[in-house]
Amino acid sequence: MPGPMPMPPDPSTGAGAGAAPPSQQARWQLLVLALLLPPLLTVLLHFLAVAPGARPMPDLLVIDRALWVEDASLQPPVAVDGRAAEMRLPLYRAVDAAPAAPVWLLCRFELSRAADATWVLALSHRTPVLVYLNGRLLANSVPLPDADLPPRNLQIGDRPLLANVPADWLTAGEHVLAVRVGIGSAAGVSLSRARLGPAEAVEAADRPRRFWAALRTGTSLSALLIGTLLLFTWMVERRERLYVWSALHLLMLALLLAPYALERPLLPAPWWRMALDAADVLAKGLAPLVIASWAGVGLGWVRRLSLGYLAVALPFDVAAAYVNLPWTDFAQPWPWWALGSRFAMLALAAGVALHALARLGDAQRLALALLAGTALWIWVAVSLFELVLPGIVRVVDLNVVAYAGWTLWVALLLHRRLVGERCRERQLREELAAQLDARTDELKVQFAALQSAERERTAASERERLLQEMHDGLGSALMTAKMRAASEDLSSTQMVELLDACLREMRLAVDTLSVTDGDLGVLLGNLRHRLGPGLAGAGVELRWAVGYTPQVPVLRGTGGRELVRIVQEVLTNVMQHSGAGTVTLATGRVVSDAPGAADWVRLTVSDDGRGMPDQPSLGRGVRGIRRRAAALGARAEWRAPSGGPGTLFVLDLPLAAAVDAAAPAPPLRGGPGAGGARGAR
């Protein structure tokens, strides 16, 4: 049976991290301790396991003598002839010395007085047994038709049998206990001493066996649970291959302990033995790999050797289990290979643990080396005295001790790693929270500085716009008034008119800056109020056809100023160059038929003047209008009105915040007809 591989500590969370490394002398002392303690501990464990069974118990009859009768019948022999041979119990026969057919063991005992209550008979066996008392069937380990079938599963250790004996069967005088021992298995034939007595006395004598049975069952379930947890952990963290190796190792050990915990095999023969032998090979082959990984020694050749052993041993040993090659027939090469290869892998695992101890020399790697060494020595003792040299020394299958120690070791390390990861995560969260707070404070300072700079930039930009407006509007008007005053002899009335024009220009700029919500009607109303007297003075009648329109997003903020300058430039052209008598200012809504297309607000300025020349020139005014229209995302166009003289200026303003400039201008729908300015000038 495979010995366990103790799981090493996690180097990242090991005790003593950050401490000074031990001296060379201290490491040598730890190595000597790791070499000497495992064999001593193995001997002590075997002594403690065997000692309780050797103590005499009061009121307990121990039957240790029997007559060997070679008889294969299912009924105990009535007459004993020369075929009988006296022998002492316990009985053990290796597979090569086991009888080829079932035999009977007749045990005679005498009671000085009759039993006053039900007694209990307890014994242990490996092969199928039938138990008779005074010719009456008392117990059978298998159904009677299967009594002559040898077990095909590898089994180290005996199976218990407990049977209640009625009080009326135990009268004073001589009795015969007949036990039919079936054909030997691959582990040979064995039968323990029989214990007969009151239930309390048998129970007290049976406590060690129940202890080992409970330990095996509990260890198997624990290994299954922890192995499954590790497997799920590996499914989350695929980069941690150590989890999957450790999970497989634990699951294999749980499978090896399953025969002790289950009443019947999970699979029929020979598949059950094949599964157990495969689990044995996997447990041995993974032992050095997992130790090297957890110890952090980084021995790549150990991994290659372990995987190479698995590649060779798995098919070979599974095939041997399929044909039911016996473990104790050392005349064949397979038992030597099986035991020798497993010993080599366990020795390699212990060597890797000692190598890690020699390099790092901490307490956890000392515990690892002790577990690995103890597992090796226990496996050697059990295999030697159960398979190779049976019957010389009575031993108990103590592999479960190493299994239990390793499973507990894995649980502690897993708990420590999980707790360590949670602590690191909490520390990381705290560090991230502190960094986030510091970064937040830094961003607040930077944002405050950015806001201050933005306010200063906005104020400077606004000052620049105001200055530009004063320069383009009021400055231009004042310059015109100055030039006329210098070149002409102006009357006071003319001078007042020039100054009024300057004031209107200034008020128009102020009105434009005060409307920032994109209301087209308010912007045009202010423009009519300021330019109306100038149009009337130039002899141009202004016809007002401005209806309700929704607010235009592009006119918000400084966009209104751009619109007013466009319309002002168009009306100025009408007054100065068109010779028109009337000019019409109109608005309307344009709805597009194309799906997903934006709606528009159309502004038209039309006059009844001379119309556009055949070759219109692109003066500074036209370029300024187009530049301002592009800034608004609008489209400006001059054309001849339908059905009459004059010029039509069309300005389409988008109702969306941004419009594709390459899209064609929408056709005019509805609205108060044509109207515009002589925009070609």
C-alpha cells in the first residue's frame, strides 16, 4: 500500500518569513533529527498499536489453538482422522504457501459454567470464512454460494467478524468452534485468535480495532473533502498547478482507504483492484512532485522523473491487476517491480524534503521531512512484514497514521494559505483605499487648479471676444464717423446721426451678448429694434415675417452673436448696394423626410432690388458670412427669388447640436415666402 506524501508549507506564508536564515550547523542538526526520528517514531507507533491486543482481559476466552483439517465441504467434519494437525493461532499463509482448497480449523474449548447472557465471538480474517459452533452455523462472511471464490482485490490487513452467540449454545462443558477458511487471495490466508466472552469484555478488547477503523474512515472522508476543495480551487486558479497535483494526490489516498470504509467494493473484479493499484501508482508518483512544488526548491528533474514513472507504471501495474498477479508471489518479477518502484518514489519524496530542509532549514520544512520520513518507514515496515516476510513480526497497517497526518497537514496549510490570502487581500484593499484617498485629494487639488485656470481662460476669452466685438462693430462705426468728420464739413445733425449709429452698434453688441439661450425670435427682435431706424433712413421698408421657432442649440452662448453679425451684414448690403425698397425677414421650420435626418430652422432675407450680378465677387463680407455660418454648423446660400426681382439669402440652422456639414441643404417647406439680402456683395 502506498505511504502518504506530506504536503509542504507554502513558502510565501511560511513561519519565519523575514527571519535570519539558520546557520550551517543548525541545518545539519535539523537534518540529523529528520533522519533519526522517523524510524524511532515508526517503531513506537507499532508497539502502541500491537500492545493493547496482547494484554489479557478478564472474563474473556481467547482461543489460540486449532486442528487443521483439509476438507473442502461446506459442513464441518464430524470425525477427525489423520488429516488433522494441531497448530496455533493466529494463522498466516502467504499466497505461495496457502492451501489450494478451503480448509477447516477446529478449535476446542471448555466452559466451567454455562453463560448467563448472550456472548460475542470476535475474530479477523482475509479470506471468506464460515463459522460453526457445535455443528450449527453461527456466522458467514460471504453468502454460502460464494464461499469457494477467492477474493480478487488486493487487501492488506484483516477483516473483522463479530457474531452474537446465544446463551443456550454455551452450556458448561466442551465445545467445538469450526471455522472454514476459504481459498487464499493475493495477500495470502490469515485468521486471528478468536475471542469469546461477554459483550463488554469483547468490546473492550475490540476497541483498538474500532479505533483504526474509525481513523481510516475519517481520514478517507477528510482526504476526499479536502481533495475536492483543492480541485475546485484549481478550477478557479488554473495557473496554480500545485492545487491540481495535491488534489489528485489526496483523492487517490481517499480511494486507497475506501476498502476499509466500505462494506463492499465499488466495482466488480478485477476493476476494483485495477482502480486501487492505479491509485497506488498515482499516489507514489505524485509524492515527489508535490513536495518539490510546495517546498519551493524548484527541482525540474523531480517533476520529469515523477511524470515518467507514472507514464511507465500506470499501464504496467493496471495490466498486472487485470490478470490478478499476486503481490506475494516473489518467484515472478512483478512484485519486485511494484514494491521496488514504490519504495524508490517514496524515498525520492523523502529526499526532496530533506533537500528543502538542508537549503532553508526552517521549522515547517523540518515538519515536512519528518512526515515524509515517517511515511516512508511505515510503508517499509508494513510492506516488509505483511507481504515479503509475513508472520515474523505482528504488525498493524499503520499507513493510515501517515495518511491522517498528511491530510491534517494539507488542511492546516490550506487554511493557512486561505487565511493568508484573505489577510493580504484586506491589506491590499486598505492600501488601495489609502492610495485612492491620496489620489482623490490630489485630483481635487488639480481640479480646483484646473477650474481656476479655466475661469481665467474663460474670462480672458470673453474679454477677447468683447474687444473683438467692440473693434468690429463700435470701432468700425467710430472710425467711419471720424473719417467723415475729417473729410466732410458735417453739420450737427449729421454728427448726431453718426453718433447715434455708433450707439446703436454698441447696444446691438450688448443685446447680442445678453441672449444666451438660443432663442432666435429674441435675437432677431433685438436686431430689428436696433437696425430699424437705419433701414428707414436708407429708404428701405422692413417687412417682418418672423414666426415661432424652437430654440436653436447652436445659438446658445456666443452663437447668437454670430447669427446677428450674419443678418446685420446681409441687411447692410441691402441698404448699401441693392437699391431695394423693401426687405423681408422671415423664419420657418424645415422637416426632413429621410429617416434619421435632422430638422432645421430656415432664416430668409429677401429684397426687391437689382438682384445678383452675373459674376458675383467674393468680398470680405461674403467670406465673413460663410465663416460665421460654418462656425454655427449652418448653410448659407444666395439665389434669385422665384417670380420676381431681387436677391434671396437663405440660412439653414440645425436643430441638432451637431450636423454633418456634407449633408445637402433641405428644401424650404412652409414659412412666409422668400426674403433675404444681397449676399453676393
